[in-house]
Amino acid sequence: ARAFVSQPPLLFADEPTGSLDAATGESVIRLMFELNQERGSTLVLVTHDPTIASLCKRTITIAAGRLV
């Protein structure tokens, strides 16, 4: 969320919930998507969590170093 303060047009988030407990992770994801919608920015999100991936408008899967 701190990265949204400067209102960047593009934000990269690499496993933003990786070291968080479930409740905090859910809050962080909800906030990121809300700010993304409000600000109209592009959010590039890396995750291993299929639930989080399902929230994205577009997903790209990488397996064994290749786009699938």
C-alpha cells in the first residue's frame, strides 16, 4: 500500500502476501485491488496462490521457465 502513495502508473508486487497470516494477507490484497481500481494504475502481481490469481483480470502462467 505504501507504494500507492506516490500514485505510480505501474506497480509490481512480488508475492505480497507470502509472509503474512491469512487475515492480514486478505486485507493487503483487498487494499491493493481497491487502490488499483480507484487510481486506474496497472498492477503486475506475482503469486503462487490460485485464489489471488483468480481475482486478476488477466493471468500469465510460467512453468519450467516458459510461458504456458
